[in-house]
Amino acid sequence: MELQRLLIPGLKLQHIGGKYERYFVYVPKDFEKYLGKNVYIVTAVIDGREIPLGPRKISRKGKKFIITLPPNLKYIWDKYLYQKIDIILESNL
């Protein structure tokens, strides 16, 4: 069952360093059943402020789904690294 708009609260912002630095959040197993498409319009909610991230692809890392975050917002991600943020996914129908 796919929803038009889905709020996923309390996701830990994570980072992979190295040559190709990436910031991402894991999608909890409880929310995977609501995901149907690979691309959603994504908004991050940090300290009550909504930050539009645009269309993002949901991909797999091992057995888990992840949402990679845009690297051009590194200054925000570094400030909230390993803290909890909320993510809003919207279907782009």
C-alpha cells in the first residue's frame, strides 16, 4: 500500500567518508511496506524547519533501504551528523 505523503520520524543522519563522501538515512523496516516507487520528493525536517531536498531515489544498501542526501548541503549535514532528523516522502504523481 503506497501512500501519497509519508513522515518518517527519528532517523539517524549518517555519513560515509572517503573519496565519494555520502550522507544518508536508513528507512526503518516498519516503513518499507509503504514504499512503492523508487523516486520521491523528499523534505528533511530539522529543528522544526523544513528543508526541501527535491527528488531523491530510494536505494538498497544490503538488505536495507536508504535515502541519500544531497552533498551540496554538507554544512547542514555535518552540524546534525548522528543526530535524529525527520524525513517526509511525497509521491510525485
